[in-house]
Amino acid sequence: MKDIKYILICGAGLMGKNIAFVMASNPTYEVGVYDLYETDVAAGIRTNTKQLIAKGALTEEELASRLSRISFTTDLDSELVRRADLVIEAVFEDMKIKRDIFAKLEARCRPDTIFCTNSSVMSPSEISAKLQHRERFVGTHFWNPGHLIPLVEVVKSDASSDEVAQTVMDVLASAGKEPVLCKKDVPGFIANRMQHALWREAISIVERGIADAATVDKAVRYSFGLRLPQLGPMENADMVGTDLTYNIHDYILKDLEDSHEPSPLLKKLRDEGKIGFKTGEGFQTWTPGQIKASNEGLNDYLVDMLYGKKK
């Protein structure tokens, strides 16, 4: 593995702060954070990690140790930028902004500095298209909340070298993440393709009057959703047998939703301004209390599941 010591995070928003916190978990890394605007990165990380502290999954001493390894700059010509061995970009999901920041970085960083783009949807091949050293560029899709969800999808572009992809995988693993390699640059990468296939079927079930939205969620939560963290779909297929899986698919697949366009019901809700938590109504109606409980409950659940410690 290429020797990595200095890591630069470009973008000090929610994801950028969380990624900096994650990478600083390894005491051999020194983490720089760059942003256009003055940002109190330490205060943001303290806010984001309150639940970890409260539940005993992180001590104040451990947090202070990580923060001591994180520095901030608004100067793109600073030493934090020029010395970087590996850069993780976490700016807005805007193609022009991402391309511009990497063009500026390429003019300042060494030719062997590894470049990573944190994006849930954008093609690393397209983002890196105008760079001179495209072989050292990969996608790194951190899942939100980035300091809790273990998975990071390392996505090879049409020019990424195997060595660079493996180095990024090793660096992420050394910081406590669970990296997976997406060998082809395809829309949705790996996990979002599966997630939205499920969402498409779930919305179709509601649209076709088979069940209401709350029932669909309940059916997931109290059946296969419970075992997914332990038993993935491919292992499950082998467990029940590829012969049985074939027979089930031969019977059911022809009836599953296979539309290549967003659901008309989804479009109707969007056009009517019923866009979910933001307006209090989407597929279901939501009170402010229910919205607060859902948002807070997710992080509580993740901390409890991942760390097994409760107050």
C-alpha cells in the first residue's frame, strides 16, 4: 500500500466533518480540512458525536485525541493541501463545483496524490474526465450519517488503477470503515441500486392498493429487514438453495414492478407539494413530534446496534 500519512478533506459541511472525524480515528493519520468559509470543525464534530458520548461509545478523551489530529484552513495554497497524500472531496453534489475543485487540487498536489470524490450518485469517470492523472482517482461513497454507517463504496472510474483502489480500501479499513469495491462506474453504484429497487417495489405496492405506506414499512421492519444485517441476499439465496430461488423467481418476477420511470404516485405527491418531512405530508402525514422522533431514533438505533451500549 502507498504510504499514507496526510489526509485532506475538501468541504467542511456535515459529511466533511464526519469524514474528518472518521479518518482521525487512526492515530497515524493527520487530517486537514479545507473549506472556502471559516468553519468551527471541532464544534461541529462535537455536535455530531453527542450521541456517541452519551451512550458511552466514545469517551471525551478519545474525542479530544481525534480532534488534536484535525486542522482547518481556508487557504488552498496552504501546507495542509500541498502535503496531502490522499484527498477526499465532500463538496456540493454539483458537477461543475466538483470538477473545479479537483482542477485546483491537481495544480497544487503531487502527481501521486490520490483523489477521492464523495458522491452518492455522480460518476467518478465524469468528474475526473479533465484531469491529467486520472488513474489516481476513485469514488468514495460514504453513507449518511458518515460517522455511523460503516459502509464506504470505493468506485473505480474508467481509468482508476487497481493499486489506487486497493490503497483507498486499505486506508478506509484502517480507519474502521467497511469498504466495498464497485468494479464498474454505474449509476447508483452497489447499495443504492438495491435500495431503490426495493423502494420502487414498495411504492408500487402502495400505488396498486395492495397495502398502505405504514403497512409496507411494517412488513419490512418485522420480516427480512430484521435479518439483513446478519444475512445478505446472496448468502440467503445460497442458504435456501439456488434451485428454490430460481423457482420463486420463475413464478414471481413477471409480476414485480419493472418500470424505468418514477412512479406516477410519486410524481403526483411531488407536484402537490407533499414532499414528506419537509411539509408534514408525503406517503403518510407527519407531526413535528413524529418527525423529531424519526430523525433522532435513527441515530440512536445505529449507535445501539453498532456499539451495543445504551445509557
